[in-house]
Amino acid sequence: MTKKKKTLQGLQVVFIGAGNVATHLSAEFTNAGASIIQNVRKSAASEKKKFAKTSISDVKKLKKDSDLYVICVPDDAIAAVAKSMPDVKGTVVHTSGSVPMSVLRKFKSHGVFYPLQSFTKDKKVTVNAYAICIEASTKQVAEDLMECAGGISKNAYLLTSKQREVVHLAAVFANNFSNHMFAIAKEILDEEKLPFEILKPLILETAFKIIDVDPKDAQTGPAVRGDKKTLARHETMLKSNTAKLYRKLSKDIQA
């Protein structure tokens, strides 16, 4: 694991994709001193002026002598994008947590650069020291990617494919599913015209608590206490599908 951030001065990088991950990582690389020499975006012709000199829309027109090519597209599109790319001299990586590194095997130097963080385009990441999971085709590529990771985060991990897949699965539960719970909570409040802000201190305390306390030990609520009347009452207050989810989660907590 890297211990401190390092400068990436002089590193030439190409980003393929224009979504949340590409937007944030390209900014992080730039801040660390790297040069973004190309951005492959479907809407390159209508890009803002700041992208005018580097944006292209055809992946086949990539510059072939960059140091690093970062594929930031939806999981199901990675293989197709890689297949369309010309042979390049630099290292090619994708940023997925679950797609095998082997989809990039046509490139002599390839790997995975998976940032373990939830990115939203117009929202600055609050926690800068998020983990970056690295997988590489060779020992040298591993060293190079760990160096890159060290330029934008204090926490970089060299993982196997299986370990990365497990981390991604755990992240879905910790982030995607928990955020879905927040969305349901907001819907419940919206029905009574109550502000979601009323829950935010509780949500923050829950998140901060698990820094020091094992999640199982931190669990509270009617399911843990065995408050059967409260559990039954809550189910009557919910729509059918949400009530089933409430019942399932409560049983899992009790188990």
C-alpha cells in the first residue's frame, strides 16, 4: 500500500469516456501533475472550450505514444472499446471493479485501475484518500500503476482478480444498496411532505460510527430489540414491495 501522494509530473494520459469516473479521475490526474493529452467522448464536437484541443469522438484516432490509457466506460462496453482501439505503446487499463483484466489482453502492457469510490459529476468527492485497487499484467506494470495511484490517493492496493471482485461485491452492499435505502427513506418522508434533512445527522452518525465500531456491534433498531408490534406497524405503513423489503431486512438483521 502506498504511504503518501506522489507527483505524476510528465505523465501523458488518455481518457476514454466522459462519465462520472472519467470526469473525476482526469481532474485528479491533472492536479497531480499529469497531462491529459486526449479525451475520447461521444459528444466531442460539442464539448466546452476547455476540452476543445484534446477531445475526439473516434477511439480509432487515439495517439499511440501516450504513457497511460484509461478506459472509463460502462462495464458491458469495455471489451468492445478495447477491441476498437489501435495498438498503443503505453499501458491500457479499465476502471471496473468486476470486469476481468483479460479483456485487455491484446495490449502488451495492461491492467486495472479501480477507484473504490462513489463519483457524481458535479459533486466534489469529500473523502480524498479513497482506495484504488490495482491489477497488472506484469510486475513492472504493477509498479507503474501503484506509482500512478500514489499520485492521487494514500491508499492503493495490489489485488488479484478474485480479491477485486470480492471488494466490488462488498462495495455494492456498502454503497449502492445503502444509497437505495436513503432513496426509499426520502420517498417515505416526501409522502408526508417532511424534509430529508431531518435524517442527515442520523445518516452521518451511522457512517462515522463504523470507523471505530464493528457494523454488527453498531446495529440498532426495532429488529435487534425484537419489537414485534413496531415491526408489524411499520409494515402496514409501507407499500407492498417496500413492506416485503422491510420484512426481509428485519429478518436478516435478527438472524
